[in-house]
Amino acid sequence: MKSDVLIIGAGPAGLTAGIFTCRAGLSSVCIEKLAVGGQASLSHEIANYPGFEAISGFDLMDRIAKQAKSNGLRIAYGTVKSLEKSKTGFIVKTLDETFNSRKVIIASGCKTRKLGLKDEERLTGRGISYCASCDGAFFKDKVVAVVGGGNTAIGDVEYLSRLAKKIYLINRTEKFRAGEFALKKIKKLKNLEILTNAQVKELHGKDKLEAVSVNIDGTKTKINLDGLFIAIGYEPDTSFIKFDVDTNPQGYIIVDDNMRTSVKNLYACGDIINKDFRQIVVACADGAKAGNSCIGEK
Ligand SMILES: Cc1cc2nc3c(=O)[nH]c(=O)nc-3n(C[C@H](O)[C@H](O)[C@H](O)COP(=O)(O)OP(=O)(O)OC[C@H]3O[C@@H](n4cnc5c(N)ncnc54)[C@H](O)[C@@H]3O)c2cc1C
């Protein structure tokens, strides 16, 4: 299949990029490995996307996808296995298909690291969250736990301390990876209990999360709670790119203000890029910029 623009990933960033490229008359194809909508579709309620006081992630992404398709964005399902350079642009391969395009926008997001526990996926969005600033408000006056020991986990504790009745911070080791200043600040919180040398071993709950079993210093303890925020990091996956492109040490793609990568006619947007704030509205804005850059450059 041939197109002017090929977009990898149909989350908020990729779909928004497609709205812009299609409206400018560029033939555009978006390849998606799972479901159109990306990670945002997982959130049962989004209350921080402008224009909607509250909307389910699924409904918001459905609207954005419909808008992109009505503007002409073609969706192709498949997992991108390789992105290579060609004489005229790029060749993208999935298991079943080969795509040729002059320009490519990488909008493949990044994965939150999982605990890898049984029932983790089933209870995601039903008490388990990977995003405190997205979902924290649903746990007002409730009991929650944050898993992790880095700056994200500490930031989540601080954020949730203003909402939740009680917070447990569960860290695998005695030592925290987070900065001393941030740690000092949260240690003053009255509604926080810190558990070190502690590992979540089991998740309990039928329709929603009700408790977790934690191994603390070798002793198993069951803690009743309403929410579990897992903040053990993100993983960008750029292994499908078969040539050099600049990334930061963690593997996030480095872009300029207009979402250009270090490779001509290759753009990146959304959670996959090197930035501090990963939210839908930001991903959409990145996508708009990437789309606009495609339009503006020969
Ligand atoms: C549970 C949860 C709740 C959240 N709640 C909120 C919220 O309330 N408000 C908010 O603003 N943000 C929220 N976020 C964050 C928000 O979802 C992300 O910042 C946003 O989705 C990033 O958009 P993106 O398009 O960059 O990436 P993604 O949404 O991750 O989309 C990337 C897409 O690329 C696809 N893809 C990846 N690799 C390949 C490949 N090799 N081939 C083909 N396709 C591929 C993926 O399947 C995915 O569909 C939440 C995140 C989670 C996980």
C-alpha cells in the first residue's frame, strides 16, 4: 500500500496527526496493532480533556477516531515489525503487509510497566490505575496504595494525599530511587504509611479491586483498599526502527518543537517522545504539530 503519510499507532496522537494530514489533502494510512483509541480507551472516565466535563475514554477516542476517518484517514490493522528507509521515503512492514510512504509519523505510545500479577489486566480501570493525575479524583476519601520508589511514585503520593483518606506507599527495597527533597516532603504527610522491603504478590476483588496481599520483610499481609496506583515506570518500544534515530538514554525519541526527529521526513508524537507530561490533550497537540510538519515540508 502506498500513501503520502504513514502513521504508526492509532491513539490520540496518531489519530490527531491523521486529521491534520488528511485535511491538507495528503493520503494517510494509520497502522494499529490492537484497537483504535490507544491507552486512553482504557480509562473509564476522563475528566481533564477540554470540552467534556466527564467522558469515558472509549467514547472520547471513538469520537476522535470517527472524526479522523470522516476526514479520510485509512486504518490498517497489524503490528509494525520494521520501519526501514527506501529511495523515496520509508518502507513499513507488518506480518502480512508492506507499506510505502514518503513520510512517517511514529505515534506508538509507550507501555506502562506492569507488576505482572494474575488479574492485573482484568482489574485495570476497576481499581488499578497507572496514572494518578488521570484517575486520582475517583478515589476521594478512599484508601489507596502507590507501588514504586521513583519520582513518579512519590509525585503520585503527593497528588493523592490531597484526595485519598489513607495512602500506602509500597516500595520493593529499603532505598528509594526518588530525590531526597521529594521524599522529605511526603514523609510529613499524616495520611501516608510507607512500607519498604514490600512487594505486592496478589490482587483480590471480583468486579473491582478490594485488597492486595503484600509480602513485607517476608511476611504476607492482606491490605484492604479501593485503589492501587502502579508507578514502576514506562517502557518506550522503538525496536521496529531499523536505522539510527536520536533517543534519550531511556529510549524516548528526541524531537524538536515541531515533532521532527533526527531523520528527515520522520516525525514522532505523543507518549513515545522525550517529554515530562504524558496526557491525552498533550498527545493530541503533539499529533497536530507532527501532522502540520508533514504538510509544510517537501
Ligand atoms: C489506564 C489509563 C488511564 C489514563 N487516563 C488518562 C486521563 O484520564 N486523562 C489523560 O489525559 N490521560 C490519561 N492517560 C494517559 C493517556 O492515555 C496517554 O497519555 C495517551 O493515550 C498517549 O497517547 P499516544 O497516542 O501517544 O499513545 P497511545 O494512546 O499509547 O497509543 C499508541 C497506539 O499505538 C499502538 N502501537 C504501539 N506499537 C505499535 C506497533 N508496533 N504497531 C502498530 N501499532 C502500535 C498501540 O496499540 C496504541 O493503540 C491514561 C493512561 C492509562 C493507561
